[in-house]
Amino acid sequence: MRLGAIPKLAFRWWAVLMAFASIAAVSLVGVLSFGCYGAAMLLGRVRPLRDAYQFLSRAYDRFLDRLGQEVLRDSRDTPALRLMVSLSLTAVPIFAIQLVLGKPRLLLAVVFYLSLYGPKFQRSVRMFIAKHMEAHRPQGYFSEKYDKVFGRYVEFFLGYLYGDLPELGRTVHVRLHHKENGGPDDTVANSGYDRTSRLHFLWYLSDNIWTTLGLAPYAYFKARGDEKNRRRMLWGMTRYSVYFGAVFIYDWRIGILFVLVPLLSMNFIMAITSWVQHAFCDPEHPEDYFVNTVTVFDEVNFMNEGYHLCHHHRSGLHWTEMPAHLERIRDKMRESGSLVFRDLNFMELFIELTLLRRMDVLAEKLVPWEPMNHEERMALLAKRTKPARAVSA
């Protein structure tokens, strides 16, 4: 072994260690999240409780509709406002109480995780989507009157609680990911991996830690001489590092429970999102985003996140206009062979594609542009998930 290869090997195995730590962290919060979902389903069968919840939920929605008319630039973004208010009334005060109490409280940590991730990870998914949409708003969600106080509230305030670094949305997602469109030069590109392989996902997860920490995007902007976005990225990493260090200095146990676990969980969530949203590429043309960007239709499609190809085609389009835009680009999608799935969300796509590798299930949920039998669908999915280049271990 050459001496110069030792640091590279050390960084690789540190990243693999972070991948396993991310799996452990997300498994911890996953047990709580799915346990909460099961409890909610049981309580939902008690009619008085269900009726009371529905009454309060409708009243809450009416209040938020009025509030959205007052504080938002576009009242159509009220679903994002609901999430911001909910997190501000739960996760934020819980974290503040823990800091005031000083000594770590396990019960507070459990409630903190439930407030962040919600039943079946629903709240964390919606937060991720709300931050995504906020990143594409040049002035953020809030009207000019409230922007000075709440400007980019999701990414630059609530994001800290999730371990989501500032500028991963406004700078990295918008200025890097949408420029590369999931192609080979994207820091979250997955075309070199077999998307049906759990081992390949482990390697991808270990590589993703460098994007989660902001280092890979920083290197991308620096290599291209993009000083504006390089400085933005450096400032975002610095701010999060100060937050991370301050909490650990205050109490390392609080740091682990309330900062490190969310950061590792975010690494996993970011990885599976990027992994599946661009999972089906053409091995010969991995840069073609009409081919490598998947569209999914699900009963619950928060802020139309499933229309991901529409978003890449017109990233500035408001999320409520995505269904109409899909109709406008339908012919181009057919010509390119873009893949569309029904009755599926991105988490379920990850489970079926990579964890369970049930291509037959995905073949049933595939919506082909031309008549195809089951075997033809299976062959198409197999071709679209082959790596475009070898993965280096």
C-alpha cells in the first residue's frame, strides 16, 4: 500500500462507519415513529377520540387558512405553514426545555423525535418537501411584512433541529442538483450504482455523508470557480458547526440525543430520497433527466412532490401547477421513456426496489406509455437500474 493511499482509505472507512451509524439512528427513530403510527391507528378506532380530533383539525385548518392569507406571499403554500406552526409549537419548545433543564431527559428525547418525524415519518417527509419548495422561492414563503423575521424559516431555523445544514437547499439543491439534474457530475448521482443492491446503497449512503456535511458541494463549487456559492456553502457549514459544537460543549449527552441522531437520520433520509428520485436512468445516457427522473402518484402527495420530473423541467413552477404541466410535457415523457408509477410513494419505492427487490411489484405499479406485458416491464426496470459505470469500493 502506498503511503498516500492511507488517508483516502481512512476517509472511506470513516464514511462507512457513518453509514452504519445513520442506519442505527434512523432505526431508533423509526421504531418510535411506526410505534406512534400504530398507536394512532388504534386510537382512531375510538369514535369519540376520532371525532374530537377531526373537529379540532378542521378548526385548526380554518385558522391556518386565515393566517396564511395574512403572512404568506402565496396563500397556496398554507400546507407548509401548517408544518412550520406545528414544529414551532412542539419540537422547538421541547428542545428549549431540555437545554434549560440541563440534565438529559430520555422522555423529552422521545417526544422530540416524535415531534420531528411524526407517525410513519410523515412529518419529516413533509418538512423535507417544504424545505425543498422553499429553496425555489427567491423570497421564501413569507410576505414582505414578515420576511425580515421569518425569512427562509424552514431551512435556516427548523432545519437545524433535523440536522439539515443551511444552504443545502437554497444553494446546493438549486444551484448544483438542478444544474446537473442527477447526472454523473451531481454530488448525489447514483447512476454508477446498482439501485437494486443493498450493498451498493450502503456505499452510496457512506458517500452521501460528504454531501450531508456540505463538503462535497463545497468542493464542487470550488473546482468550478463559483465563488458566490462556495462562500455561501462555507458560511452554512460554519453556522451549523457552531450550533453542533455549542450543544456538545453544553452537554455532550444532549448533543448526541438532540443533534447527532437527527444529523445521522438526515443523512439516511437524504440518501434514500436522492437514490429513488433518479433511480431509473439509461446506462448509455445517464445525464438525460427526462429518463432518470421518476414520477410517482400516491393517495397522499404532499405539495405534489411526486411530480418530480415536472419540477426538474420547470423548477420555478408553483407546486399546485405541476399536474397541468405534466399534461403539457406528456409527449416528451413518452418519447424519452420516462417512468411513471401509481399507488406508490418514494419511501415505498425504496423499500420495493432496494430493500425487498420485488421488481414484480414495481412492474405491476408501472404505468407504461405503450402496451407492455409483465415480462417486458420487468426487463425495462432491470435495464434502467443497471450501473452506468463501476462503483469503486
